[in-house]
Amino acid sequence: MRRVSRHTQSKGLSVKLKRCLGSSSSSASSPATSSSFSSASSQSSSRSSSSSASQSSFPSNPAASSAPPPPTTTPTIDYPTLLTSPCAHRRAIAHKNGVINAFVAVSAEPDTSHSQRSDGTSPLSESEAKSEEDGNDERPLRGLTIGIKDNIATKAFRTTCSSGILANYTSPFDSTVISLLHTSGADVIGKTNCDEFGMGSMNKYTIHGVVVNPFGVGREGAKEDAPIAGEERSTTTNHEDTARSAGGSSGGSAAAVAAGMCDVALGTDTGGSIRLPASYCGVVGYKPSYGLISRFGVVSYADSLDCVGVLGRDVGVVERVGDVLAKEDNRDPTSAPGEIRDMAREATEKRWGDIESGKRKLRVGVPKEYFPREMGEGVKGRLRKLMKKMMTKGGQNVKGGGIGVEFVPISLPSTPYALSAYYVIASAEASSNLARYDGVRYGVYVKPPRMGLDEMIKAAGGVGVGEGGRSAADVYAYSRSGGFGEEVRKRIVLGSYALSAGAFDNYFLQAQRVRQLVRDDFGRVFGMKDYYHASEYPSPSPSSSSPSQNSPSTHPTLPPTHPNVDVIMHLSSMRTAPRLSEDKDLDSYVQDVLTVPASLARLPALSVPLECVGDEWPLGVSVVGQWGSDGLVFRVGGMVQALEGL
């Protein structure tokens, strides 16, 4: 069957895409050449030809960087095949992806012969095959279609991280989370768009093209020119002014779920990259406790912050997928040990049991620092409405009833400094992690132009001169400048400076001190112990000399003045989704101001959409818990979802 470009699928989609993105509907592609990623290059090249029939190629945007464009592939997706697919999600991709641009690769229809797993490569065991034949397949994710963010390694698809430097890379192995999905019976439907290496808040720093928020695009009853919260309605009908951002960096995953292209999508969260797009697109976004879900096979951005998370339309489905993925993994050195997981789970169950039985109320902390003056009154008003519902109806909409809710004003005084500390730490770790992509060992090689004779003579007297008269440093510079996009290059420079001898103490070490202050702030308000950092944070108690305060099995009585909150609640974003036409670079950095503190403290957080009334755009509320209290966060998130009628 003829493969058709996503930009030329139909005249209607082409015109709409042009209006939404403000760019030409035709795409030019540079000639494809081979690339290497360490020793996996030979495996990748042989597999790319054999797997071409099972996945669609991804679109490219060679003009995304001002540097020489790296090798890319033809920007096509096999829409005719998807349109005739019996899978509703694949048909939705064929109909909507030309405008939304959420998916960059799509798998073929999964094998229905019951002889293969959902990855189409590994055979089912005899017992599993018999269970399928008998209709007794009890694999927990059987029937779910799941999209995968493009920075998570997969054997069946390229893993480009939306970067030119990995444009042709196919991993020789599956990441741990992908293996768990296959084993659990999920249908991995494809790879989703994202900001390059996870760096961005609007999903515009990508070789695959910007992601458009599906809310208002082709949705019945939605108004594409609906005003942003706190703003007057726009009178223009130009799509360039009305199309909104899906958020980032997991914007493709959030948009795919919101548009009905898949049941669930995996993303990664470094400083809010799941919760922010979830808020903008009106879906549920879950960032787990750090170390709960394995990062093995996830391309690193900032190791001390990165988490694999889940996005979905329903809290229950997101929790089900999260439970499947939350397994200890010896291949991930940051994976939390099993005994710590067990202690945190037992403490969480006991705490929720007391609340559900009516022994005590659910105490929800509301931090005053999370309502800056830049936040519009309309946005704040939507949170106030939810709080009133929880206080008056909290027990009526939860199975079992009898749950009382008490809101407690709290203060997290280090919050104003968290964003600055985050960007220093994340950029420093990124500059270290991305140093490996030099075009020789890893990544696309960009051949530098040949030097003239005069230049050769001038270049260090001929010492260290290589191909074309260029030094090794020149070769690295051309490959990195050509492969990395502008935003990634900017953060590498910032991180390299922060780690330099002259700036290390004033920037990187200072940022780490601020991070500790942020952790301490959270530790002072939660009633539950932080088991992951148990040696750093003793259990809260009225006396520091208590001999039992460091024992994981004890829960000492808290002083009357202690906030003793179970969870913290705040808005997931400062505003609703910004327009794509807005060109305020600084604004895109401050979008994470509400989500970064939980990332620095390594806490679980769940963004749940608030009810949209009239022409309101989606907005999420975040529920944050102590480390390991993910189950409690899901219980409260389910309460919010029920009260909002979602």
C-alpha cells in the first residue's frame, strides 16, 4: 500500500495543520545516512529494515535547528493502513494526528493469532496461550493501548528523544517499563512526540514539529477561540492565534490521551513534564515517588530528578498501570529497595484506613506560596470551588462514605527559590549526561567543512589536525551543534558553566542547599515519615531525643501544633494552556514554578483535571503526598475526580 505523508493525507488536514502551526504543509527531508549509537549501530541498522513493516516512519523538521541539519528519514505515516484498522485508537490517530501531531511512530495491528506477545516478537508461554484461548487471560493490562514517550527505549521503534542527534537510533533492548507492559498484555501502539531530551514546557523544541492541544481541535461542542482564564475572548478567527500548547515535555503523551488516540501513555517527569501537559490537556497525570518505577532504558536528562510516569483519562486506569510498573529493578541503581517500599505502603494503608473508618479526617495542606500574584483570580476560583465541594460532599461521593475533609493552611517558605535551584541542577546534570553525544561514539556524525590551506597553517601549527584539516574538537563541535537543538545547547552551556571551577560553589552547591531546604519544608508538614530519606528525615515528633523516632515501625504522637497533613493540594499550572503564537521565552520557563518543588523533594504527585464549565479550558489540580504514599495520593485523586463528575 502506498505510504502517504501525514501532511498530504487530505487537503482539509493540510489546511488545518498550516493554520494551527503557522507553517508550510509540505516537508522537505534531508538525505538519510547511517548513524551509530555505540556498539548498537549494527543491530539498529539491521533491525530498521526488518521492522519497517511493523511501524510507521516519523515526521521530521530539519529546519528546527539553525545548525547543519542531521540525517533524517522521510516524514511519512501510513494513514491508509491506520484508517482501515479494526483498532479504534489507530483509526483515531489516522484522523487526528495530522493536526495534533502527538504520535511520531505507530505500530501495526497487534498479532491476533494468540502466539505472540503484544510486542510481536516474544512468544507466549504455553499457559498464557491456553488462558487466551479459554478467554481467561488475567494479565492486568490486557486490552489497553499505550503510547510511549520518545525518550524511552524500545526495540520495535526508533528512540529519537525528538533530537536530530538521535534521529536514526533504534535501541537494541527494551527499557524495563516496556518489558513490564508487554508481559502484562498491553498493546504498545507507538511513540509520542516530546520536547528534545525532555527539555521544555510547551513541546515546541522537537524535530517532529510542535504538538497542538487537542482540546478545541475537532472536538464536538468545544470552542477553539475560548478565552484563556482571566483574559477577554479573542475576536480573531486565525488558527495561529487560537491554537494552544499541549504543554511539555510530555505533550505528545498528554495530547494522545486527550484526543482518544490511546487509553494510556507513558511520559517522563523531571520538573513537571507530566503534570503540566496533563493540566493543559485535561487528563490525569501521575509522577510517582522517585525510585518507585525503574528508569532503566530511559534516556537521561537529569538523573536525580527523572521519573517515568503515566497519563490517562481516569485515575483508576492510571493507578492500575502505575502498580504494574512499580517494581524493584536491580538494573536501576536509583530503584527503591523492596523493604522501603513495603514500609511506606504499610504506613499509607494504615493512615488511609484510619481516615476511611472515620477515626480521623483527611487533612489537606494548602501552601500559601502556591498562589502568586501572577495567578489569575479565575484560576484560583476554580480551586476554591473544589475545596468547597470536598468539605461539604467529601464523604458522599466516595465508596464507603464517611470521609471528612479538613483543609489546613501551611507554609513552604523555600518555594520561591525552588525554580532557580531546579534549572541549575537539571542543566548541570544534563550537560554531564549529554557529553557522550559527540558524533563518534554516540549520535549522528556531521562532517565539518574542509579547511583551506591558510586556515590549516593557522590552526595550531598543524598539531592535532584531522580530517579536512579539522581538530577533534572541531569534529565534536560540528556534530553537537548540528544534532542538538537550540534549547538543548542553551541548557548544556548553562550546566557546563554551573559545574565550572569558578562557579561550582556559587551555583551548583548553592542549588543543592536550596534543594535540601525544599525537602525540609515538606518534611515539616507531612504527618507520615519519609522512608526513602529516613536517615536524613527522622519521624516528626515533639522531642528530638525520642529513642524511637528513627524506627520505621513506629509512628510517634505529633505535637498539637504540627500540621500533620496527609496530602498537599495546589493547582498544577499558573494558567490554562497558552497560545502557540505567544512568543515569551521567559514565560515557558516559569510554567513549572508550581510543579518543581515536588520534583526536588522526590515526592509523588497526581494532576487531576477540574471541571470545565462553558468555554473554560482544562486546568488541573495536583495532589502531593509524602514519599511512598502513592496509594493515598490516588485515593484523594479519585475523590477529586468523583466530585468533579469526570
